[in-house]
Amino acid sequence: MDIAVGAEVRRRELHARYGGSRQSGISHSRSAPVVMCFTDPKKGALYGYRDGWDADGLFHYTGEGQVGDQRMTNGNKAILNHVADQRELHVFETVRSGVVAYRGRYELPDQDAWYRAEALDREDNPRSVIIFKLKPQSQSFAPPASEPRIVHTPATTTTVSDVPPEEFLTTRTFLTPSQEPTVAHRRESALLSSYRAHLEAQGHSLSRKRITPRGERRSLYTDLFDLTENLLIEAKGQSTRESIRMAIGQLFDYQRYIEPRPRLAVLVPTRPREDLRDLCASLAIHSIWPDEQSGEYHIEPSIPGLR
């Protein structure tokens, strides 16, 4: 490709020269033996894309498909087969509207140089995405020392640590930085902040647990952990069956990594229906909610150290 690395070009001019779709994130041309991969850090965050250099020295590039699980079709298949199809693979980064910067020629080392990872789409729904491990074809394409690396490499051991009980939205903002939090998430944040202040006023020591399971690329963060009572708390912005069932699953997932094994609690904004309180109690999970009139918290079944 007759473009200098780092040079900026209008995308419409690029396609006029080399063909391919002007809208696709991965554009494979019929008029030239090239596959053009476009990365846009700001817009890509809306769909859970996290393109970047990993500690393995490869550029990890998320495949195409904005909603639902990504499949090995169309542009993704073009990347997978580009060597066999005798097509060059080139990467471009969006720098402003309609303009991209050329980041050089890359290659998929072999057809096993890709993996699946979890991500959130623009509607905040979990999905599976394809990530290709692209190898630069020249040392000049290596990342500058100032460029932060995005580590995708799976953890070799499971680690659990305490982190400060920061604002609830911090982790979600890191995962989807261009997305506004939903009403339910804002309610969760406010609920957690209020209950955190309530516990701190009683002298309780609080944290969050950061859990990185072996073989996973992303850490899990609990909502709140009461070290004084060894109590793991998962908050939800609604007291619906769907929300409480999700909280139950998260609590049991987290609990198995924490020693000594903590007690469990679900924090919700209003009193759950009787059947849902019974569901939690049958699993030895405490239900916590604020009184709508007094603002005092109810805990069922009760915990002597909490009020």
C-alpha cells in the first residue's frame, strides 16, 4: 500500500484508490488484494471494542459485529483467511470525522491467532466478541513507549484483593467509557453510596473485592464488602425478580473465591415481595432495603452486628 505510516487520509479517498466498503469496520476489497481494518477508540467503546497492544507485542483487534455475539463471517473471515487469500492486511485509526491515519501492515500469524472475549454492546448487554492477535510486519509499527498497553493475556493464577470502595460507576465507566449509565445503574450507585455512608457511620471497615479468575482476561469487582461482618453485598437498582435472581448468581460466583467464605446479602431500593425474600432466605442470603419513610435499613434475616 503506497501510504506512509502515520499519514492521514480521507476515508473516501482511500476507498476510491483501493475499493472496499466505506462503512465497514473491516473492508475487504474486490478491486485490490487488501483487507483494511479500521479502529476507532472513541466510537468503538460503545460496542465494547478494546483494540490495543498487549504484553505479547501483538495488536489485539476486535472483529466486526455491533450487536450480539460476533461470528466468523464477512470481514472477520477475511482477516482469518487473508494469508491464504493472498491479501495484505492494513490497519487504520480514525483521528477525526472522515479522516483516518495509516498504522501500517500487519499479519495474522496463523489461523489460531484469535480468541473470544466478553464485552458489552451499546445496549449494555453482554456478548462474545472475536479478538485477532495481529503481528506488525515492521519494527517501525511497534507501539510508542507512551502508548498504554491493553493487557488481554489470560491470568495464570486466580487472585483476590481488596480495593477501595470507590464510586460504583467507576468500573462500568472503564468498560464502556462512551456510554451514559442507565437509570437502574444510577439508582444502584446512589443506593450503594447511601448504604456505604450508613455502615461507615457505625464504624464498619469497607472495601470491594477485585477477583481475577485463572484463565480470564478481565477482573470481577464486587459492589461492597463489609470486612467487619465478613459480608458480601450485591446491589441492584430494582427489587424485581429478574434483578434479585441476577444478584444471587453474582454473589455465588464471587463467594467461591473469597476466604474465609463470607455471608451474602442483596441490597435493593424497596422491600422485595414476600416470595423473593423467601427465595433469598432459602439460600442463606440476607435481604437489605431502606425504609421508605424513615430511611432506616431493614435486614432480613437480621444480623446482630448490623442495624
